[in-house]
Amino acid sequence: AVAFCAAEGKRLPTEAEWERAARGGTEKGMFPWGDRPIMAKDARYNSSEPIAVCSKERNRYGLCDMIGNVWEWTADWYSRTYYTDAKDVTDNPKGPDQGIYRVLRGGSWFDQPPLFLMVSYRSWARPAERSATIGFRCAKGF
């Protein structure tokens, strides 16, 4: 994922960038669509495979499939206690400087709702892990 993004002149988003993009302008909402209850049209879950890209509605930023198609890699290392331990967490935290796992966001078609559908939900995997439930999207700029 890192090499692909770099070849395109891009990079993986930080965890904070990913969450902001997933919220699509709904800064306080629990879900990409705000706080309205979950409906079938919102995400793909408990299924046998991912759906075609952008089969679901786009958010206010024009992004699609932020929740419930595949987990997405971010550039940040994972720490379960980062947000409670960090003294200098800002509006755009960069996460720990090192780790064993990288942060995944967004949930996948294989997972059970509603927890992973929340834009704040975090998961993790070793950087070399491969799975039909994990993908990525690139961010612009360095």
C-alpha cells in the first residue's frame, strides 16, 4: 500500500486524516452520515465479499466506501492507549513513533455492525498482513 501510493506521488493518510475524511463534514457525528440510525444503504457488512467501489452514496467530501467495504490501512502505528496516555494529542495527532501494528479504519464487509461503522472505531494489523478484508486509499501530498 505504501509503495503503491508513493508510485502515484501520494501517501497513506494518517489516522486523523482518515477519520476527518470519513466524517465528510459531520464533525460531531458517530457515523459518516451523522447520528441517524444505521440503514442497509449505509454500509456493506456481514456479507461474503466486498461490493463494487462507490456502490454506496458519497459523503459530503465526495468520498465513498469509507465504512463497511474493506478495512483501510493508515500511516500511523497502533497503540491501544495512545489517546489516553498522550499528553500532547492535538487536532491532528500523528500516533506513536513506532510499534508492531498499523492502524486500520473503516470496517469490512465481513464484520458485524454497529461498532465498526462508527468513524472513531479503530483496529490494527501487522504491516505485512494480507486479507480480502483489508485495502487502502491514498492521500494527496506529503
